Amino acid sequence: MPELRKNPITGEWVIISPKRNKRAFDFISKTKWKEVTECCLCEGHESETPPEVFSLRKKGTKPNTPGWWIRVVPNKYPALQIKGKPDVERMGIYTMMKGTGVHEIIIETPEHKEDLFSLGNKRIRQVIQVYRDRIVKLTQIPYIKYVLVFKNQGEEAGASLRHSHSQIIATPMVPKKVQKELRGAKRYYELDKRCIFCDIIAQELTLQKRVILENKMFLAFTPYASCSPYEICILSKEHGFIFQEITQDQLTYLTQILKDTIKTMNKTLCNPSYNYFLHLPPLKRDFLKYYHFHLGIIPRLTKLAGFEWGTGYYINPVSPEEAASKLRGKIFLPL
């Protein structure tokens, strides 16, 4: 029997309809990359990207030359650019502002065919540290209101290059999705004097129906009102955790659960294309009363169709409970 489920944070409704997973062509096939052995993100091709803004490299090597293992460059085809101020203009009923912001690429490895999560924990830790450092740096720009770190893995997830990389876009406004989460979490806090994220953690740990992995600091689970099949949320268990101020212990735990979750997902779903993104509040201490850092992972298994575009409702053909059960059955255990 299908169910309508309400997201307890945003209030949005999702349709969970397991019978639809029996349809032919329901799941997108695995992405097949064209055979390319190198690209503009590879070591030795530094002149083919804009000049780097940050890198971790061998001692004695110069910027924009070989010798790096993580490199951050402006996107060659940016969605937003650092030019002027985002002045708001109105034309009758329409509102616009200049496309001012920042769009960067974090190149996670110099090797073309290496995958971030096939690397050792030290390297993954360093990539997450670069996420943090760039967020801190970009939020110092006066007109920047929000910084989103995200990764598109695979062609179906929107990646145009196979080379392992993440992206950062800093915008002069807080995204609508984050605003909805903030409003919903604040409303719950004002009504019940409790944090909705803390209550989600408590309920998921009690029920154990949707939990995939956990450690001392983080919980990986399939959200109750998942919008897409095998959607995963990694949520900080510590109330008041601030990603921009992450400690070495917290970084270790986040690295481990992210790596194990991605490997478990890849094993269960045969290396699907996927997106992940970091959701953190604008850095104002008031938000810490009711909002938790979390990382969303979306395997790209289905496509949006007319109903989703016409209503804004998502149809998920795999229940979160079934997804969690299958993921738990393929949990990656380090050797």
C-alpha cells in the first residue's frame, strides 16, 4: 500500500510507492564513461585551468605546476563570478541581481581514474579539511550569505568530467531549501522547546529501521520521508556541532562514516552515479539551538517526470526501510 509521508522538518510531502519499483526501466543504468586517460584536471595540465587559489603540494613546488595532491581552482565555466556587488534591481513585478558569487572546483587527486573513496583515510580527511577551509575563507566575503559544497559523481549526476572532484558555490542569498529547513526546525523548537534533529536521532536509534551506520559523532540513515530511492543522510549527533570549527576527532569520525557509507552504497547499487552536499546553517549562533550539520547523499537511480515537475511532490519507489535493510546487508567493513 502506498504511503504519503511528511518531512518533519520542512513539512513537504513525499509519496512512498514500492509497487512502482517493479516497472521496467525504473532505475537508470550505470554510467559508462568514454575512455579518456587524462583531462584538464590532471597533473601536468595546470595551464588548462584558471590559476589555483589553494593547493596541498610537495615542498618546493610552485603554484600551478605539478607536485600537488589536492588543488582548488575557479571553475572555468562559473555559475557565478566575483565581479562587483549583487545589487538588487526591480523591473515591475520582476526582481534580479547581478550574478555575483564564487564557483570553485576542488580537484581531489592528480590521477585521472582515481576515486576519492578508494584513497586512504588521510587523503579523504584532507579533502574534508579543504571543504572547511574554503567555506571559512569564502564566508569572509561581505556579500556572501551561503556556501554550498557538493559532489557530482558520474554522468547521470551531472558530472562533465570523470576526474574526481567536488565543487563549491558561494551565493549572495541563502538557498530556499536551507531556508525551509531552518524555518521548520525553528518552528519545532519554539513549539516544543526541543531540537528536531536531536529528536530524529533519538527516534531513529530507538527504532533501528532506517539506521545504516553510526559512530560516536555521526549517524547515517535513510530519512523517513526520503524523496528518492536509497537517499542517505549523515547527521551530526552532537548538538551544537559547527563544521567550520571541526576538531581532529570529529574529522576522523566524519571521514570514516562518509567513506564507509559511500562504499556500502556502491557495493549495494553497483557503483551508481550520485550527488552529495553539505547542509550547514549560516554561521549565527542562534541557529545552533535547533539546526544540525548534515550531509545528504542521493544515488541517481530515477528521473523526475511530469507528476514531480507539475506538483513538486516526489514519488519514491523504494521505501526507506527496505533501502536501509539492503544497505545494512552490504555494509563495508575495512580489512
